[in-house]
Amino acid sequence: MKKLRVATAQFENASGNKAYNLSVIEEIVKTAAAAGADVVSFHECSITGYTFARNLDRQSLLMLSESIPDGPSVQALIAIAKKHDVTILAGLFEKDEQENLYKAYVCVDGNGLIGKHRKLHPFINPALLPGNSYTVFDIKGWICGILICYDNNVIENVRATALLGAQVIFMPHVTMCTPSPRPGAGFVDSTLWLDKEANANRLRTEFDGDKGRRWLMKWLPARAYDNGVYVVFSNPIGMDDDQLKNGCAMILDPFGEVVAECRSLENECVVADLDPETIIKSGGYRYRNARRPSLYGNIIGSAHYSFQEVAWIDKRF
């Protein structure tokens, strides 16, 4: 199996402006293709925008959503892929023939749709239904998977995708710089973005601190390391509706090391070569081969007690 050259991107999307977002996607694809990339990956809902959808009613979300692969945005993405001879991954809101709504992420090349994942844990809008299956497909002989944003916080999803054979997992996000119970979390002051050049040092400090990258690096490398897979993380930079996002699109190897990362405050992509030999040498590859599912298959597949439930049960005995 040959090496695979992958690019991951960050860009500032425009809420609801699919034509604009697709134009930026094409510019970045052009840059990545010139760097020899076989694959270019963009963030969650990169075609439509994301955070603004929390305020849409069902009818508005239906109007924003498209069928896959026949909708105009996926067809435009296929045309871009064909023009630049690359494989592209990008996200949008999907509606099916029954007008069910999903958060979707597609993989296309110049010949059409290769793969589609529906987010397993959507929450930005109550009209969205969860996907009910894992997603694996082939890109140039590599087995690839997709998990969207919160899907990756449930570690069983990453393990299951790896057990289905994935050597690369694309992890599109719109994340960081939002309030959370975790220590140090919170918004980054969006007024800093009004003059990002003058405020570059303050922005970088905020983006790399507990609100942003420092939190990401507590868990993202573990997903790659524990499963012995390459991780392709993408995330927007700049304003997504009224929230400022910090980018940091990156590629991690199966040892959990960052091998390429976007570090500017601009629309940007970075490229890395994925080597199959690195997977075989990784600890996660050995750990998967050492598994004993008979010990824990029933436990992992069973319902669990919450902390509060366990505390209540303990008081009874």
C-alpha cells in the first residue's frame, strides 16, 4: 500500500452562504492539490455553516438542507474534486425523501460519492436525527472512517470505527472556545477578531490555552494512540455565527504525535504523508491485536449506571 498525502483545512465560513463557502473550499483545494495532496478534509458543516443553525426552526433547516448525493452542493463538490483530481471531505445538513434531517459529512471524488456519515450525536438543533451506523470506505487502498465532532468524545465510537478496519479517521469539528464545565473553558472575546493583526498575540494565547488547543490535546492524541490510527482533525477559524473559533486543524500519527497543524489566523491548509508502516509499528496496533473481547464484550455492549445511580445503589446496601 502506498503512502497517502492528506491535507486538512481551516477557514472562516459564512453562515448559510453555501456558494461562498464552496468558493473558499475550491481555493483551498487548489492550494492543496498544488502541494500534491490526494485528499483534502474540511470542518463540520463547512458548506453550510454550523452554529447559526441552533436558531433555525424546522422549516428553515429543511430549506438549508439538501439531498445527498443529488443536491447542488455535493454535485458542486464532485465537480471541484474532478477539476483538481483530488478526494474531498466536507459537511452539510442533509434531508432524505421523508424530510428527515441529519448532520452529514461526505467524501467525494471526481466520479461521485465515496462515503457519507450521519452524525451519531447531533445537538445543535432538535430537528436533527442521529445517524445509526458507522462509516468506513476506501481511498486509494486506505480504509478510512468518519466521526463528526461529539462522536469522537464517546470513545467506543472511535474504537468501533477502528475495529471495522479504519486506518485513517477523519474527525471534522466545530469546537473549542465555548463554555463547558471543564476548567478554563469559555468564549474568546470576539471583538479581538475585528483587528486580528493587532490582537494576534492575545488571540494566539487564548486559542492555545485552556479554552482551546490545550483542552484538545488532552484527548485527541489518545484517540489516535489507543487505536493505532491516523487522525485528521479539521476545525474552522474565525467567526462562526457569533462564536469565535480557533482553527488548529491538524493531522496526528498513530503514536498521537502532531505531524502537521494550521497555526495562522487565516484560511489555511497543511499537508502530511500517511505511511502504512507507521501504523504497524504503533502501540495501538499491537493493543488491538492483544484484545480479549470475551472478557468485556457483554460489559461494553450493556447499559451503564450513571455516577448518581451508582451512589444511590450504594446507599441501599
